[in-house]
Amino acid sequence: MVSLSALYFVCSTLLSGSHAFEIEDVDVLNEKWGSDWNFAGITTFARLPTNRCLVDFNTTYDVAVVGVPFDTAVSYRPGARFGPRAIRAASMRQNKLRGFNARAGFNPYQNWAHVVDCMDISVTPMDNVLALHQMTEAFHNLLAHNTTHPEFGKVPRLVALGGDHSVVLPHLRALHSIYGEITVIHFDAHLDTWLPNKYPEGWDSSLGSGIGEFTHGSMFWMASEEGLLSKNCIHAGLRTRLSGTDYEDYRDDKEQGFLRITCDDIDDFKPAGIIEIIKKRVPEGAPVYISVDIDVIDPSAAPGTGTPEVGGWSTRELIRLLRGLGDLNLVGADIVEVSPAYDHAENTAMAGMQVAYELLTSMVMNRAKEGVHLDPSREELGLPASSYSEFKQVSKDEDHSEL
Ligand SMILES: [Mn+2]
């Protein structure tokens, strides 16, 4: 029997002129009006449930998306403060119902994990000292929330939507306080391990805020100085120009513990070979952070970014690489430097959305493997182990599938 509180009274008087009343159950109304088409509705990432997690500490989640709309540490084009908004808008064709990730055989939105959109961290655009403080406190607090399913892990995972690349530093600070040294897999055209004196600034920074070193090109140097990083970190997709007249930037980078995979390496090693190089370097079970600067993709496919460099990877190649790293112990991730004012037809924002979706899928899937509620495996469904091996089966050119 339907209780009175579950009833909704619909009056058709005004439209029809009649005095008939219809009484409809909430379930019926939900069926009629409870869902949106892809282009309609209030924007959250993948239409996930949302809450201002930093205010409501009772919000529990296993994986959360959080926007970090900060871009005043950029050296060239500003605008990434609008990145979270653009990525969310581009994600509106994702939802629970159409969320099955075919490569993974897995729907991250209909599985064990409670995935939410924690809205944005409120960061000042006026004062970078305060901004870094705000972001650091925010990431500590977001990671201190209880998980919904502690049997799968007591610390939630965050996928941060930048913002410029400097927003990785506060995230790493918070993760380091939980896991110790973090192994960063850094997809980027640039090193971002630059010493602050590599920027052309002749003024004494103590005359200003005193943290002129906090930039979107030096934050990994800062992370290294603070002892947040392991010595097994990796760059992938490099094609930046260097400072001065020799390889000093590379020497600085190596001292900070990074291996460099260049953009051109994909021609020699193919995506599968690059995945293998990365996996060999990451110790078994090490806490891994994947940081994706959208400028790792060629500007023809992702023009809306702070410091574009021509000759980059395709969106398909990047996604393929991310998929290949899905079984690492991914404790945090970001997609940064999406700057929609320089974008065309949402290309960059869509790439950012897909990156976030792949990272989120991996975060949910790699822990499901250890526990219950697995979807049927690809073998059970009669599918090959991955779409890559499917390709290998049909390929007549064996060299095509060699690493
Ligand atoms: Mn970067």
C-alpha cells in the first residue's frame, strides 16, 4: 500500500480547465521526469551525486572527483581555473547507465565503490601563499573522510580536476602524510622539475610573497625538496625545449629521481613497450600517483592549455597508456591544465573528461580485483583478455604486436 507521503498530487485544472485531480506515485513520476537527456540537467562530473565535502565531513566516499580551480602559478596562458567547469560539462554524456568501460569489462559507477563529485576547492586567485595553504588543508581534509566501504580501503582516492599543474603539490603533501614517498607517473610535454632560478626573474622573491618558486613548472622540484617523491618517478611524453646550452635541466631532473620517456619514444617502443618500461620501474605495490598534464597531447587535439608544445601524442595513444597502467596501486591522480578559453569544440575538455574516467575506472577496478563483487571477467564473457590482444589475433603483421 502506498503511504500518503509517497503520493504526489497533480492538478490539471489550470491547463485543462477541468477540476480533475490525478494522483501519481513518486516512482511513476520518477520514471516520467526523473532522468535527463545528455544535454540537460545540472552539471556534475558524469552526473555523479555531489556534495560540498569540505563542509560536510559526514560525507563518505571511496573515490571522489574534486575541482581545483587555481591558475595563478602559470608561466604563459592563464585560464585553467575554468578547467573543472569545462571538464564537468564535457562529461555530461557519462552516467551510471552508460558507464560500462568496455576495455576494463567494468562499470566504475555501478560497482562496489561510492563515487561522488566533491565540488570545487575554494582557492583564492589573489595570493599564492594563501592559495597553497588552502589547497594543502583541503587535500588533507578530503583524504581524511571515511570511506563508504572500508573493507576495500580506509582512505578514499581522489581524482583532481585542475587548475594549473601546481595543484599537484598540495595533493602530494596530503598523500605523503598517509603513504610515505609517492611514485609519480607524470604525463607531460614538460619536465616541471625546473629549479625556480630557471625562470627569468631577476628580483629577490623575498620582496614579494617569498614563494616565487611555487609555479606550474617547479612544483615537482618543490615536492622533491620536501621529500614527498620516491626515486622511481617517471615522465612520459616529453618534448620541451631546455634551458641554456646543454642538458643541465636533465641532470637536475635525474637527481630528483625521474626517468624520462620522450614523446618520440612511442615510435620506437609502441604504447605496449612504454607501458612495460613504466611498470618495470614501479616497485610492486608502491603507492602511485598519475598526473596528466593535458599538454602531453598534441595541440591539434588538445589546444586549450597553458603551455602548448607541437608534436605530441594523440588522445588515443594517451588513453591506451593510461589503460595499460590500470593495475598499479593508484592512490591519487589528476588531470590538469585544461584551459577552455583556448579550446575549440570542447576537444581539450573532452580529452580531460576521458582521462578522468580512465583513472577513475582503474581506481575502482584494481581494488575490486582483491575483493568481492567483480563483474564477469572477459574470459567468462568469451572475450579476449584485452582489446589489444584482440587486435593481435587479427593482425597479419606479427611485427605489429612486437614490443
Ligand atoms: Mn605540466
